[in-house]
Amino acid sequence: MAKLSLSLIVFIFIFSVLGSVEPAAVHHAQVSRARAFIESSCRSTRYPSLCVKCLSGYANKTQQSPFQLAQVAISVSLAKARHTRAYMMQVSGNFKDVEGRTHQDIRDCLDQINDSVDRLTQSILELRRMNQEGGDSDFIWRMSNVDTWVSAALTDATTCVDGFSGRAMGKMKATIKGKLVNVAQITSNALALVDRFADRHRATHRP
């Protein structure tokens, strides 16, 4: 009887282990496919390595969908813009009117980053409306809005970067510029993925 009980326990243990292998293997395969999808999509961007680095952690959320990937890419860009804005607001008080421009450059850049945050937020909301409403009747109009807003956010970030070029920089200003470059590059990638989604959608919904 004791041997039977022991055999039963061993059987249950083996069954439980083997039973968990298949779901784990399936999950791993799904993640691998999702990552491959991200890597393939990121080849269409200007900064593919950065694209993969930023988006690979969201592989499960993209569902191998260009639409979902575009939403995630804009969301990541928005998060970076918000983080950079918070940092600039935190350190802006440390700058005075050195040579008449330094503090004003920071304030001007903050205004532009605020615009970027607003436009990226609008873009995400517009994509969500498109997903909820469905259909193609207003696809061109909504995609035009998203493209315009993400492009404007990229212009704002790039203008900020240009405002820090050609000036002697201490460690803090160099840190700010580095964060701004990161926002600009990630937003550039998001714009490329938005355009990729729009192109693929139009190609599969031709009359």
C-alpha cells in the first residue's frame, strides 16, 4: 500500500511537471514570435537598435499587430517625453541667465516638450478612437491627425536638441541634451511605425 501511494505521488509529480512544460513552451514560442515581429518592424525605423530595445519589453502587448505596435511606440515616446519634462522642470531652477540665454533656452525647450506631450497624448487617444469605432470611413482623416501630431512632437524635440548645439555645456546641460536626443530618436521611430501601420492598412483595405 505504501509503495502504491509512493508511486501515485511520483506519478502526480511527473504529470504536474510535464503538464507545465507545454504552456511554458507555448508561451516562450509566442514571445519569440512577438520579438521577431518587433525586430522586423523596427527595421523600417531610423534607429532600429533603439527601437528593439525600447519595445521588446512590450512584446506581449503588441500581439504581432502593426496597429498595437504603433500605439505602444507612441506610448513609450510619451513616457520618455514626460520623464524628460519632469527632469528639466526639476533642474531648471539651477540655471541663471548666464550670457543672457541659458535659462531662457531651458524655458523655451520646456514649452516645446509640453507641446510634444500634448500631441503624443492626442495621438494615442485618436488611435484608440479609431480602434473603438472601427471601419474605414474616417481612417484617412484620423491617421492624418496622428501623423501630423507625432511629426510635430518630433519637430519640437529636434528643435530642443538644436537649441543646445554649439554651446559650452556642463554636466547637467549635457544630461538634458542626452535626454532630448533620446526623446527625438524614440519619437522618430514611433512616427516610422505609425506610417508602417498606415501603409499596411491601406494595402489590405483597397477597394
